[in-house]
Amino acid sequence: MLSTMNTRSQTKKIQDEKREEKENIVLYMVEIDFDEASNMWRKNKKSIGNGSYKYICCSETKSGTQCKRESMKGHNCCKIHSTSK
């Protein structure tokens, strides 16, 4: 197996390139409202205790509120609303 050796000037050039790459990294300001994110995550779920949740139906009832029935596996809605579409 052949290995190549770098001269001092080649090593310095490589180190300078790496330093420039680090200096060119742009940092972004990230502001996350974790309370709002948590509320949005829980919007279609119902707590069943011990930190566990079940998905609830995302369909709207005739009165205009969100249906609170348990959704079917693999669906966004309950049995009643899956047949009414």
C-alpha cells in the first residue's frame, strides 16, 4: 500500500483550507416556541396516561367542533367519518 507524504507547505495549505471552511460556516438564529409546538402536537391526540397518547378523529362534527372519537389505525378519522366521505 502506497502512502503519500505531504510537504510542510502542502500541510499548511490543507490546514488553511480547513480553517477557511470553518470561518465560512453561517450560524442561524433559531427560535422555537416549545409550548406552542407541544400544543400543536397534542391537537390530534388524547392522553391515555403514563405519557402515552392515542390519535383522535380530525374530522369536524355537524356543530363545527372537532370530533373526539378515537381514529382508526392508519387513518386520520374515526369509523363514522371514514364512511361519510
